[in-house]
Amino acid sequence: MAASVAAAQSPGYILQQNQQTLRNIGASAASAPLASPAVAAPATPAAKLSDNKPRLHLGLLLPVEAPQLGDAAQVVKAGFDAAAQQDSNVQLSFVALASENDAVKGYQQLLAAGANVIVGPLTREGAANVAAQASVPTLVLNTLSKAPAGGKVWSLSLAVESEARQIARMMRDDGRKAPLVLFNNDALSTRLRAAFSESWTQRHPSAPLELNMTQPDGEQLSTLLAGADSVFLALDDKEAEASRALLPAELAAYATSLINTRQAAPALDGVRFVDMPWFLMPNHPDAAGIARPATPLTKATERLYALGVDAFRLGKALGQSRNPASIRLRGVTGDLQLGKDWVIQRELPTAIRGESQ
């Protein structure tokens, strides 16, 4: 197995949350033939219209042969393949990359193979390189730091910042006036803190209270709690559990999907959080028809699988729509909407830790 994908250059949330080695998910991850970076994989048969033209030719571009990204990319591809198996009206081509430095070359190969919509690649650098060259509707699977030119590129990611912003809205809707943000020096925690604070101050006159929990100060925590009516745990599951144990049980607590793991954590019971329908609504009609991973995965890893499912569905929607801004999709990663810019917005369902999920 490759090393942890957390070590990859410019990791996004979809990569960074996977701190442990990813498992091989078996045959479902390799259902389409892999190609060298120089050759597009053979297209799968497609259903034909009456004029003998394929409905849609969808190209997929992932670094499944890259040393650090290969395992993550295989999981994304497995989810993509699972969704594709539910729809025989889409022709598929696939290019396997050994490095995301070859993303533009792979993109051109998919164009030469006839793809009229392309999905991928996976890292921020690869996404930016492809976005600069896009000539057909393209769905990159990470965030973009600047607006792509030409209006043909959209970004679908599991960026943790969007969850923090949704939590800020949720707390306002719940009537919270004085949230306390608990964070630490971890990069992911810092991003959560910044996104929450930015969203909160956009609609509230005062900034939230904040406390760095890297070296907890009990006296300072007590002082801040005296003025707080709620807490946002901008932390991973282990740190959130440790911090929650220091708080009054009756204090309303909120967190992101980082706390939704398969590990028991009684201290987190009662915490409100957001996560994708793939986990919180497994029997929803939009998720029930999709095959689950062939072998058990951690929830952090399985989020990549769900990303692949929605990547296929959104790619198909982009290829069939004359007005992409009108696309609305009840995806397995959330309710998806193309806004005024290039970012696919995700709205997640909510749950309470310790209740049935």
C-alpha cells in the first residue's frame, strides 16, 4: 500500500482527513482497465440514440498509479464506477495518471478519445492546470484558488470550510448569540476556525469567542464559558472528544463531519454535526441504488467513494444541461447546486452524535 495520502503535496480535505493508510477496496476499484499516462483507456460500450450517436461521452482523469495518491484515487474511481453501473447511456473513457503533473496531457488524450465532458483530476495543482486548459465542460475534484477562464470549469470538493460555514448558519438559526470556538494548531483546525469566524461575522456584529486548546488553560476556559451560550468544536474526533469532556454537559455543542467516525466516543454524545447523506441517510432513494464499497472502509476513506459517485452524476448533468447554473442534484455527498461562480455548493443534513445515524 502507498503511504498515507496526507503527505501529498497541496492536500485538500478529501486527502488530508485520511491519516491512516487507505485499504485496497478490491475489484470494484479496478472495474475499468487502467491506461498508461500516454494512452486513454478503451471506451466502454454506450447505448445509442436513434441517429446512432452516443448520448454522452464522459472522460475520467485520476492519478491511480501515483505513489502517494494512487490509493485515494482508486477509491474515488470505485465510487464513480458504481454510479456508472446504474446508467448504460453514458460512454466512458479513462486515463490513469502516474503523476498529476501529467494531468494536462491526460486531459488532451481524453479529448482526442472523443470525451465531451471530463471529470478530474484530484489535487489542487492538477485541478488548476487542467482548469487553465479546459475546452469542454470539466468537473475538477478539488478547490480552485482563482476563477477559471472560459466558463467551462466547475469545482466539486469536500472542503471542510464549507461545513464550518454551514455550522455557523445553523447556530444562528438555532438562536445562538455567543459561540465559543475551540481549535488547535493543526492546519485543518485552523481552516475550520477561520471559515466559521468569517461566516459568523458576516451576519453578526461581534466576533465569536475563541480558545486555542493546544495547551488548554482551565481558568481561561472557565472565563470564556461564562460568556458563551454554545461551542463550536473546530477539531478532529479525538481532540473534540477530549475538549467536550471539559465542558458543561448542558452547553450546546456543534462540530463538523470530523467527529463522525466509527469509533465510540461517549463524550461527544449530544453534539450536533453535519455529514453527507451517504452516512446519515443510507436508505435515501438517491443513495440506496448505489453499490457500497466491496470491503469495509473507514468513514474518512468512504467519503472519497461518495465523492466518486457524485462526480459521475454531476459530470452527466453538466453534459446534458444547456444551463449548468440551473443544475440541482440531491447527491450522496449533499444537496448540490451550481451557484453564480464555479464552486459546487454542498448543503449537508444534520444529526446528533449518539443518536441513530
